[in-house]
Amino acid sequence: MLEAVETENVADMMAELGARAKAASAALATASSEQKDHALNATAITLLAQLPDILEANAKDMEAAHAGGMAGSFLDRLRLDDERVVAMADGIRAIAGLDDPVGATIAKWDRPNGLNIERVRTPLGVIGVIFEARPNVTADAGALCLKSGNAVILRGGSDSYHSSRAIHACMVAGLMEAGLPEDGVQIVPTTDRAAVGEMLRGLNGTVDVIVPRGGRSLVERVQTEARVPVFAHLEGLCHVYVDKSADLDMACEIIVNAKMRRTGICGAAETLLLDKAVADTHLKPVLEALETSQCELRGDSGVVELFPNASIAEEDDWSTEYLDAVLSVKLVDGIDGAIEHIRKYSSSHTECVIADDEAVATKFFNEVDSAILLHNASTQFADGGEFGMGAEIGIATGKMHARGPVGVEQLTSFKYLVRGNGQTRP
């Protein structure tokens, strides 16, 4: 396992990591599916074998986080237990079971002059992943990059320093067992923030894309300073709209799950929009179910009038990603009112419509422009694993290249293979 380095050596150390990653990426780009899957399955086995060591390392991080007065949502993202480590191993095995995207034909056609043109998937090269307090990202990102033939440089937050390194050691063991370069998955061996700046500058042209996983301040810094492309979302300001045609029992169950299953993830609902037409019948049961689950409610004047236990929402509440057991609630004029609100406040991450009326769902899907849209399902499904991708390296809300969960296919680009039999251009 790498040891922390002194601050004055960060620039040189990061340049070396970039050069080594670039060299490893060439080998990974041409590695066989069998080799990559061998490395992934070996990593999963090693994770389970090293589970006590991983939990011991995580305990050090948790102790420091508690001492530092970290918020409950932060502690939840940082915490590892037997179940979460097993889930990491299962996720890696699931990634190994996916089809290898590298070399897959996306499209193929013939030209009148006899040329055959084929568009095939190819790795991006070297991916830099910068994350905070989520040690599982070490496994998810490392596995996804490996499966897609990319090298990766991981820079975890200082709060997950010990946990991330224990997980990274398992990935290195898997690479070595499969005969692949251990530099294919590297972790930055310092908590110095100067390392982030070096990554954002591209490490002398060796980094091809940056993926940030963390809070608003981290993502804003990455998007502002990066000199290479970025896959990211700034916030997960997710909305749930309950239409007048919604089944009330279904609405209650979905909303409580969307908000309260895990409040600290980017797919957690932050605003509930309810059709005014059913405020008298639907609002109280829905809010009572949330209140029973210990959710704090902040509503507009119409909501508070019907449900006095809610406090009055301020303007800032409509644009706040709480990442906690807090939900803002607003009454709207049907589907058009919901769409208007979402267009104004959404972060383009994930939105849900609860409706039995298919026309309402279709309108919602057609007119709301967020990365993930759901009909009659919890926003907590906004997750690469739930999409059948094994895991995700992040959620992208931009419109170029990758959007939504970033899995193995999204970590590839493509090239054109043009075959001829002597053609020349007049």
C-alpha cells in the first residue's frame, strides 16, 4: 500500500502517476475480456477475504469523522459494514458479468464506392476520479474503468483515506493475479489538496476525463478549474410529482421510499409536488406517512393550511439539496404546474411522476429534460447498479457524451474502421 508523500513532492508525484497510468492504459485497452474478468473476480474474492482489515481501516475513518462533528448524512456515506463490503464484491462480480464494450460494433454500413465503414467502441484512456467520503467509489470506479479498458487514478477524500486504501489494495491484488499492470488502478497517496489541482490540469496531458463524486464545492471546483472533459452532476435536486390520477397507496409508498430510504444519496427526493385537484384527499395521508418516518416537512402556504405540522418553506428550500430527512412540498396546477416548477428549480438529475393516466406520464417524459425520468417508481432507482450496469462511476447531467448513470459503455468512445479494396478519391 502506498504511503503518504510530502507536500513539496506532490507535483512530481502526480506527474509520475499520470505517466504510469498512461502506460498501463495501453495494456488495458488490448487486454482480453477473460483477463479483465479474471482480475475483477479475483478482486471480489480478495475484498471478502480482507473484510476484517477493511472494516478496521473504516473504523479509523469513522472515529475521526465523529470527532470532527461530521453530519449524519456524511457519516452514512462513509460507513462500511459487512453488508456494504459484500455489496461491493457483488457489484464487482456483476461488472465482470457484463458484456465487454471494447471492440463492440455500434454501427456498420457500406458506401456506394465499395468502402465498408464500421464504428466500434474504444476505451477513453486514463480517467481521473475525485471523490469525498465514499470509500465504495474506490471499488466501483476501479472495476468499471478496468472492464472498459481504461486506467484510472483515484483521489479519495481525506475522510475516507484508510478505507479507500484498504479497498485499493484488493484491486491491485486482482490486477496482479490476472497478469495486468497494477498501475491500471492507482490511488493518490496524499491528502494534500494540491493533488486535485494537478489532476484538473491533466497531468501533462495524460488524463482524458475527470469524474467528481462529492458535494457542491468539490464539483464546482472541478467544473471551474478542469482543463480536461468532466462527467459530473452538481446537485441531485430530485422532484416527485403526484398527479390527480395517482393511486394514493402507491404514492405514499413511493414517496416515503424516495425520500427516506437513504437521505444522503443524490437520488433522494428533495421536493414533492402535488396536484391541487387532490390536495384534500391525497396531501394529508402522504405527509402523515412521511412524518411517521421522521421526515421534516416544509411547505407552501396551501400545504401548511391543510397540514399545520409542516413549516413554511422559504424560497431557498425549492433549490436546496437537503441530503437529510427534510422535504419541501408544494401544491401545483396539475402536470403543467409541475413541469413549470421542475424547469425552474431542477438540477437535471432525476424526476418522478406518479400517475395512472398514461397521457400525463407521456407528457412528463416528453417535456421534462432531466437525465433520469421515472413513472410510478422511486427516485432511489437512479443508480447504475439498479440499471443493470453493475455499478456506476457517477451520474452525469450534462448533454455531451455521457448522461445519467456512467457505466462501462459510457466510459468508452469510438473509432471508425474503414475497409476498402483499392479505392482512391477523385
